[in-house]
Amino acid sequence: MTAPLLEPASGSRQEPPLLLVGTDYRCSPIELREKVAYGKEETEEMLVHLLARTEVAEAFLLSTCNRTEVYLQPRDEEGAYHAILDMVFLHRVPELERPGRLYVKRNGEAARHLLGVASGLESMVLGEPEILGQVKQASALAEAVGAEGPVLRRLLRSAAAAGKRARQETAITSGAVSLGYAVVELARNIFRGLEECQVLLIGAGEIARSVARPVVERGARELRVANRSLERAQQFKAEFPNAEILAFDDRLTALQTADLVIASTGADEPVLTRAHLKAAMKHRPSRPLLVVDLGVPRNVEPRAGRLENVFLHAIDSLDTLIQRNLKRRKEEVPKVEEIIEQELTLFRGWVRGLEAEPLIARLQKQAEKIRRNEMEAALARFPQETHEELERLTRSLVRKILHHPSTRLRTRDGGAGDLSRLDMVRELFHLDDDETAD
């Protein structure tokens, strides 16, 4: 097996000079992705090693639970590509040589991909809100070690702008699309907020932990956990130090003061019956109780949902909520893609402005040379006391004459005539002639 081939470059000179090599949840299983997951110190070290390669001008490494991607501004594209393969991926996971395990994007497509990542379009969970913060953190790290140059710095600024606009101008992050956030959404429909809610979890496994995270993030302060296994309950407390651990039998007493109950045990029989909940409600007749049953088989007797002030939701109803919210998010994708294209156009314009700078400098240099020669030939015909004023006047004239052409060259619209416009300026002003380059 050999590494994926880097196809010959194609496309316009107007494209930003970028190279992306990455792997994500769509092309690599977790057992491979976790081997190329880079922590903070490992990322710093890898960026330093990449910059030490003469083929690499700038570098940025994004590593999350679902993706590892390297973005470069290359000096030598082929050499930079093999540097990424060998140093970042294949050194740790030779199996990534298999076709389809890695993806390669270049220039504008690499830029578009990063803007899509920051906007949540490339996430396993569409519209995932955490990814924008992860991109910003990785950018700050690259900036701290000096790996970001002007091109990647400007690209990452565009990615942050696209991600922020996607969240502010569209509903791509609205509604819960995970069990934990679905529970939060249900709770907000009943209670003003989670800050004053007492939460009781029955079960302390992975599902309980995954639901507890967003519940705590959204403000729940009182967390109580009842579990048969003390060892697993202690593991839960290690992740949530403020949680109170209860004996499993104490769950029934805890029902009397709980506002939100989340059951997620592997029991074959209900751990909460209608009789249990009816007895608990006698101590709290006017207070609502939200019960979320995530067990399969069900952990809560279905008839309990008929009790007054008891709001019972099983996992199927949460899935219905999640699918409805996911559909709403999918409908927002075209709006987000439009934002990405707008920010990408601005980035490409900035890159094209860089291409124009050497030409503008030569144009200004040539104009100054002509001005100086004409002044030297003419000053003898004017009184000495006027020479300084003539210098200021002619310099001002040159600046004003060149201001609009220079501005237009820096802010071209990306149309098909952009490159011919540069060539026309070169030809009209003889800017490729050797004597004007001096």
C-alpha cells in the first residue's frame, strides 16, 4: 500500500495557496482517529517540527474527537504534503495509507472546508456549537508558537466570522439534537431554568454522564445520583465532584424533593413504578415533576405518566424531538453555505490583494522615478525658495493620481478579467522592463 497521491495542481492563480490533509469520523473509525488525536503540548511540538521543514511556510493543526486536520501554506506543495503524511499521520497510524482514510483539499476548497468546519456543517452532529471554540483555541495555539503567518491568520479570522454569523443569522444550532440537550429542552418547557432544579439521576453509566454534562452546563447545581454499583457511582462523582451519591433504595425518598428525574439503568423491570411516584407526589402536590426514561427496557412504569403534575417522557419521545430539531437544522444549511461563500469571497479578495502588492509597489516606484527626473530637469528654471513647495506639490500629485488605480488593484471583484487587468497594467506602464525595476 502507498500513501494517497497528490494530484497535479489545477485552477486559477487567484486561489489562496493552501494545502489540507485530514481524517474524520466519515473516513476513519474511532480506533484510528484516537491514535492521531493531538493534545495541546503534542500540537505545539508538531507545529514546530512542521515549520522546521523548508517546504512549509505556515501551519495550523486542528484535532478534536471527530477529526484531525492539518492546514499549510506550502512553499513546495509536494514536499509539504509528504511532510504532513509522514509526521502527523502515518508515523502514528500506518493503516491510514489505505484509500479513503485521508482526504486532501487544496487552495479554495481547503479554505471552504475550514469555514464549513467552523460553521458546524462538517460535524458529526450538524450545527455542533463546540467546534467553533475548538477552532479558535487551535488558532490561538498556532499563533502562540508562531506557526500562523498572514495567510492562515486571515483564513482563521474568516472561519471565525463565518461560524459566528452562522450562529447569529441562522438556526443551525437551534434545538436539541442529542439526548442530553433534549432533556434540557424538555426541562425548559416546564421550569424557568435549571438553576433552581434538583436533579435526580437513577443510574450512573455512560448515558447518565452524557446527559448530566449539558444539564450541569445549563445551570443545574443540585445533582443527586442513585446507583446499585458503588464503584460506578464513584466514577460518576469523579467527573461531577458536586454530585451527591445516594444508596439505590434512597431514590424513592429523593423523589419527594426532585424536580427532574433521569432514569438510565439496565434493569429488566421498572425501577420507578406508578405507586412510587404517586407516593412521592403526596409530599409535593403542587410542584411539577419531569421524569425522563432513557432505559431500554423502560425504567419507569408508563402508567405513571397519567399522574397529575407528572410529565413522563420515554426515549422515543426524545428521539422524535431530536429528529424534528435536526430537520430544522438541515433546512438552515443553504443559509449557512451562503454565509460561507460570502466570507470565502472576502478571503479570496484579500489573497488577490497580496498578488497585486508587488505590482503596485513597482508602479509607485516608476512614478516616483519619473517625478524625480522631471523635477531635476525643471528646478533650475524656478527660484530656489520655490523648490521645497514644488517637491510637495509633485509628490501629492503622484499620490492622488495613483490612489484610485492602486485601490482598485487591491480590491478586485474576482471576475475573469482580474489577471488580464494586472497584465494590462504591466504592459501599459512597462513595469516588466528592467530599467523600471531598478
